[in-house]
Amino acid sequence: MPYLRILLVAAIAFGAYTFGARAGRSRYRTIKKNAKKAWNSPGVRSARRTARATSRRGSRKLTRALNK
């Protein structure tokens, strides 16, 4: 009898895990797709360019200051 109960609990846990993993994978794909769409949007692309240029200027200034 205890083995049957353990087997039943294990089967329920396995089923719940399997269905949860499938739902999780689907949600992950949705999040990934939306993140990629946001990353490639014109506003974010412009902000990335600005941040890159600012960091390059800052690193040049820092290099010059350290080499004095």
C-alpha cells in the first residue's frame, strides 16, 4: 500500500513537471521573441549607438589621464 501511494505521488509530480516545462518553454520563446524585437527597435538601436560612442570617449579620456 505505501508503495502505491509513493508511485501515485511520483506520477503526479512527474506529470506536473512535464506540463510545466512545456508551458515554460512556450513562455520562454515568447519572452525571447519580444526581447529580440525590442533590442532591434529603432529607439533602442539609437540608444546603443549613443552609449557606445559615450563609452569610447570616456575610455579615451581615461587612457589619456592615466598616461600623463
